[in-house]
Amino acid sequence: MKITVITVGRLKEKFYREAVAEYEKRLGRYCKLEILQVEDEKTPDKASEAEEEFILRKEGERIRKLLKEDAFVITLEIAGRMYDSLAFAHTIEKLQISGVSHIQFVIGGSLGLHDEVCKKADLAVSFSKMTFPHQLMRVVLLEQIYRAYRIMQGEPYHK
């Protein structure tokens, strides 16, 4: 299985980069992982609705260029479906069994995802009703993918 994580912006803090590197290493035995970053737009303080829409559109255009027709696209959205870790693992396993060989996860920038990106999704997933920094979500997503593979393999995982 190929897993691609498409994200907006670069990881600035060392601790995030180290955490991502650790999960990349761990996931290497379960799947082919690829992380693609698109440039983020600078968001001014107190941006107007029009400015926010422009930023979302620009970031969305960059994301859409990376989406593959043959991939199953999962967007991370507050309004998405919530799973516990077992159900998330089961969902990935069902996709594999049904012949899906490539999953693309999409994490938006600080303003989220443009509607046009959300429309391309085969599934929208939410990790919480809370808002998280998009850099932290990259780490959380990788940890949950790793946990899913551990569950699918019948290996121990922390509950």
C-alpha cells in the first residue's frame, strides 16, 4: 500500500520534524510512505473573508495538482467522520482488501481546506471537534496510521 500525506507548509519546529521522521521510519515496514508539502500562503492577522478565500483557493490549487485519479483521497476536516483507532484501522484494511493500492491523506493549512479540495475527497475524517495546529496534525495522522497498521497486523498497541 502506498500512503501519501499531502500537507500545506513546512515543519518549522525541530520536535515536529523529529516526530515525523520517527513515524516515517516505523511505517517503512508496513507501507510506502510519501509526504508532499505545498507552499502555504501568508495569512495576515485579521484577514478579511475575501483574503481568507483567496488563500484557501491558492493552497487548494496546489493541493489539487497533487491528487491522483487512482488514489483514494481522505481529507482531514473538523466536519469529517470521527473514528476510534480500531475503526480507523478497519477502514484502511477494508480499502486494501477492496483493491485500493494508494491512499492520499490531505491536511490543510491554518485556514483549513478549500471546498474544491473537499469535493475531491472520497472520505472526510475528523480527529476531533477541536482545532489543532496543522503541523501537529501531521504527527497525529502519522501516529494513527502507524497504530492502524499495528492493529491490522495483530501487534500490540497502546490503548
